Amino acid sequence: MEQIVLATSNPHKVEEINAIVDGIEFILPPAGFDPIENGKTFEENSLIKAKEANRLTGKITLADDSGLCVEYLDGEPGIHSARYAPSAQERIDKLLNVMKDAKNRKAKFVCVMTLLGTDGKVLTQVRGECHGKIDVLQKGKNGFGYDPIFIVDGYNQTMAELSEEEKNKISHRAMALNGIIEFLKK
Ligand code: ITT
């Protein structure tokens, strides 16, 4: 089976991506993978991560840079989503608190995937988005990150109340991966 290095340290991403894609084994980068994510956009940070994993392995690499963009907060936490507060629960608490009087609760999850060839050149970069709103309370135990407070447009439950299978049909990560899979099929 073809192997692609997934340029991440987040085990939830590995799990979701391996559940979505058949026929490719996504493997973690070696110890020492610690890219400096100092880009200003999801696109830049995705490229930084992919390049670092390729530098360490010389293999085909795929990076996922993702986050939650909230309209009321002018797009924050955005690329800072992983660093918004020290723990996942504190990030949720902080966001619910800053949004407590917000009428406009529109938000979107963004995922930018970058695929590099063995030579480190960009093969393709794809953005996936999943639109919805921030709930007033947290609900559900599935998924990770901000899933317990995000309601996808057209749904009544939070993303953390959806099954893994349902999330993986509609998520920003699934949308980006569709583009990557289309590219690999060609
Ligand atoms: P790597 O950089 O090692 O890939 P990370 O978790 O730090 O791992 P990001 O910089 O891309 O990755 O930050 C993404 C953050 O955005 C993640 O930690 C979550 O807080 C949030 N996030 C991304 N996708 C999500 C999803 O599907 N559900 C809930 N939260 C998500």
C-alpha cells in the first residue's frame, strides 16, 4: 500500500484522515518533527508543516492546517485555534465566554491540505470549509477540539454529537481530502 507521511502531531487528525481514505496508509513523521508555524494564513502554515515533514523523511507528505474562524471575532481564533488557551476545555470555555452576548454566531471550520512530492515541490494545495454556528452550550463527546460547540448548517446537533462517520462526510477535513484524492487519482 502507498504510504504518505502526515505532517502532524495531532492524533485526532491521523485517525480522521485514515478513516476517510482507503488504499493509502498515512504515517506519522519521525520524532523531532516540530515545525515553526509562523505563517499568517492556513495556506502558509500548511506548507511549513509539509516541508518540514518532507525534509525529515524525503517522502511524499500531506499537511493539514486547520482552525475555527468566528465572524463575531473577525475570523479569530483562526490560525491560532490550537493556541487560543492551554487546554481543549479552556479553549471552549474562553470562546463561549467571549461570545456570551454575541447575536451573530456564524463560524466556519477551515482545513488547508498541502501535498508535496518526494522532491519537496508542491503537488497541490486544497482548502475545505464547513460552515455553521457557535452554540451557546457545549454538547457531545465525539470528535475533538471545538466540535462540542459547533453546529453545522442544516443540523441541530453539535459536531461532537455526530457519529464519526457523519462528521467525516461533511467536515472541512473531508472536503479538503476529497480534493487531494481527486488529484491522486489523476
Ligand atoms: P498539528 O499542527 O501538529 O497538525 P494542531 O492541532 O496544532 O496539530 P493546527 O495548528 O492545524 O493543528 O490547529 C488546529 C486546531 O483547530 C485544533 O487543535 C483544534 O483546536 C481546531 N480544529 C481543527 N479541526 C478541528 C475539528 O475537526 N474539530 C474541532 N476542532 C478542530
